[in-house]
Amino acid sequence: MALNQTLDRVTQNIIERSAPTRDAYLARMKDAASKGPARAHLSCSGQAHAYAAAGEDQAQLAEGQTGHLGIVTTYNDMLSAHQPFETYPDQIRAAVRAVGGTAQVAGGVPAMCDGVTQGEPGMELSLFSRDVIALAASVALSHNTFDASVYLGVCDKIVPGLVIAAQAFGHLPAVFLPAGPMTSGLANDEKAKVRQKFAAGEVGRAELMAAEMAAYHGPGTCTFYGTANTNQMLMEFMGLHLPGASFVNPGTPLRDALTTAGAQRALSLSALGNNYTPVADILDEKAFVNGIVGLNATGGSTNLLIHLVAMARAGGIVLDWHDFAELSAVTPLLARVYPNGLADVNHFHAAGGLGYMIGQLLDAGLLHDDTKTVAGEGLENYRQEPKLDGDGGVVWERGAGESLNDKILRPASDPFQPTGGLSRLFGNLGTGVMKISAVAPEHRIVEAPVRVFEDQDAVKAAFKAGEMTGDVIVVVRYQGPKANGMPELHSLTPLLSIMQGRGQKVALVTDGRMSGASGKVPAAIHVCPEAVDGGAISKLRDGDILRVDAEAGVLEILTEGVLERPQAPCDLSANQHGLGRELFATFRQTVGSADTGATIFGR
């Protein structure tokens, strides 16, 4: 199938726009690669320090004749998705010894759980944790003793932070090793119903706690299709996972075999062999376009509209939200995974999963096949799915040729909807984005008076006081990265869903973020310019009329004279201290806008 013309045009636009910064980046990576194996420059004393605790690998490292793998881990057992990584270093060391190499943990980096901090002050550190992870991973690799690397990470800000760091060390090969999703527990839609009942006062905290524990019950990624699982999809579409690695459950023989294979594959890609494939060669403009297509085709998390921009810029590639919108317009929605449907990621994987989707999109001319990946040349490799061989290893076979459940996964010729799951909105209020894959068509256009709030607790108080009874667009401002770190406003989802269920026309407009799992209520988020920068959202008053139109991409103030008003003041002093927030003042002062990646690493 010939390449889709829009896909080709958008890609060429990105290549041309990025040429100056991309060329400079590639020149830096070429220079770093030219210096040869990383340990050659170290003094004897430096090498002795590096190998002092390497145990049985000490002598082999001192001889410097074999490949050395650096492990960057985000292990902690606060995150169910990361708890399995506790045993990975020993497994990786054994895997590379079996092929004559060595491995060391280069360093651990922080990883927080957004599910724990939703609605809490700690959520104001969440977005910034991505850049902290990138910085910490760079410190881990700064010893410059490795020929290749593996990254152990899964969740929301963690994979984007690790990708940013991997590109800073883009002369090194890298394989990302996931842990996989937890087995299915209480269905996500049943959990959501209990949350709504609790918000409405119909059940107590005991019933809520029982439902939550039944849903989040063991090791692995949460099973809904939020940011964490969107990250895993991206790592396959962009070629940093082994094919089919994303959604294999933890603690299974196949998961172990994939971890072993990934570690050995990373070492085989180093400059010491004949198959040198550094990260800088994999994450090119076409790889990022493939990632955006995957985001749209799966109805993935809106958080990636920030993260992909930041990830791309780390490699000198300049993405614009307009690129996402243009690709969404030609990308069919092929998956229905909660909150866009009733299935979870385990059901999605069983129905054919990413291998089937990638094959469908390749056949439709909607992916670049000529990209480099850790599995070899071409995305064609990712049609395959892993199987155990007779010796406990892994082999790849052709994946499902058809969907095994068309309520979850459909062919490109018969999609759930002809366009992707994301919409870019633009108007005199600014620019924002909306995840529409779970929003019913009758809810995608809302024109109503606004109620303006400056934190989500005030919204909850107004709801409990019975003030939110008519059609309304809830505006929550001063929630951008410069104001308070751009926390997710996920705790508003139950009450907004209740209002919509009562027949009210309702939408959310904010310069903040929503959870990657949000969906049924239309939410125009990431609004730029943010309120702190004097954006139009800072000038709204209760009763002003807004139009939010996800179909036409409109975000418009209909009340006259709003833009001539002064910016409404806001006291942000309460957001500056407590739970470490005072340590992030420099981040708030330095961070760029959401549409440029909300990153401290340049604009």
C-alpha cells in the first residue's frame, strides 16, 4: 500500500522544520560515537572504582574485551508496575553473561505513582518528575563506562523521562524492558460506577475501598488504557521494545524470556559488533510520526501530547499540536479499551493487540515501515508476536491475521470511527486538546455559561452545595505548569460524569491536565497560553458563554469584551511549599508552555 499522502506531507514538514536542531543533535551523537568503547578513556584507578563491586565480572571488565551493559532502573514497590523490576538486574546480568558480556546497574531514578497523588499536593510534582527522571538517568550514565543500555520503566512520566535521557546518550543503543500489566481484576467500568456512587453519597468509603482494592490487586501496570499503557504502545510503535513485549503479564515464563532476550539484544546492537544501532538512529522523525499514529489509532492518553513534544525535542525534532491534529484526521480508531470501551489491556492483547494493529496500519499506508528498530530494519517486524520455544527462550511468529474480538479491535477497513481519538481546539480562548475517543458524538459540542474556579476542591464544594444544576462549562484555571506544576484534575471525573448523566450539557476547560484515563466528559485541556501568562482563560468570569466544539476544533469565547478585561489575580502561595514543592521553584520559573512540551530543557 502506498504511503498516505497526509502522513507523508506531515512527516516532510516535521523534517524541514526540525532540520537545524536535528542536524546539530546528530552531529553531537556522531562525535560521541567516534570516541569508541566507553571504558577506553578511563584511568586504571577510575576503572578499579567502576569494577570494585562487580564480583565475578570484575576480571572480565578489567580486560575490556567484551560488551558492558548499563541498567537504568526505576524500581520501587510503591508502583505496582515497577515492583517486578526488583529481580530484573540479576536476570539481566545472567542473560548477558550467557553471551559473553557483563552488566551493572548504572543507577536508579525516582518514579512516583499518579494514582496515589491524584487530588493531593504531591501531584504538583508529577509532571516535573519527568524531567527529574531524565536528569537522574543522565547522572547514572555519566560514568561513561557502557557500550549499550537498558531502561526499566513503565508509568506515566517515567518512560518519557527515560526516553529524553536515552536521547541525551543517543550514541548508545538502548532497549526498553517493560514489566507488563497486572492480571484483570474488578472491571474498570464497575470500579468507575462505584466511584460515581461515592461522589453522589450513595455508598460509603468501605464500599469504595473494596472496589479499588479489587481493581488494583497485584504487580503490574493498571489495566485501563491510560498514560502508562499508552507509553508501552509507543515503545513498540517507535521501535524501542522487542515486538509484542508490552502487554505480557509479570511473573510469567514469557515475560522472563522477553527480559532475557531484550538484554541480550541491547548488547548485540553496540558499536563492538557489526549491527550498531544507536538510539539516535531509531528515534527519527518517522518514528515519532509512527508514535502519533499509534496514539490516535488506540485513543491513547492526552498526556502524550505534552510528552511526545518534549521527547522529540530532546533529539532535535520539533513537533507541533497541529501535526497531531492532521494525523488524527486520517487515522482510524481501531481499538476500544477502557475508558474508550469496556475491555482492559489484557483483553486487547488477547484480541490481537499491537501486532495486529501495526499490521493493519502498515497495510493501510498509515505507518512508515522504513524505520530502524531494536528488532531490526523496518516496522514489519512488529507484526509478529513472541512465543516460548522448547528451551524457555523466545521466538517470534506471525501475529493474528484478524481481530479475535471486533468489539475491542477492528481492521482499518472497518474502524470504530474514521478519525483518531484526539482533537486540537483553537479559538480566541487559546489552543487546547481533547481526547474524544470515549466522548459520545452528542456530547462533543457544548455551548454554555461558565463557572470559574481556581482549584479542583472549589469545584467539588460547589457540586456538593447543589450549585451545579444547569448546563455549564467548568473552567479550572491557574493549573498550568508555571502556576503549580500542572497537576492532573482526575478527581473531577466522577462528579462531571454525574452531571452529564443527569442530562446536563457539561464540559471542562482548563490550563491543567486530566488523567490519561479520562474520557466520557468533553475536556478541553492543556489550554495555552496558561492563566499565569495572562492567557484569555485568566479573564473569564462566571456567566461568560463559551463554545467547545470537538468536531470543528473550536474553543471560543462568545461573550464580547472578555479579552479587554484585566487578568484575574490568583494567590498561588499555597502551592509553593510542602511535600517538596519548595524544591521545585526553579522548575516552575523555567518551564515552557504545554504545547512546547512543558519542559525545563529549552523552549
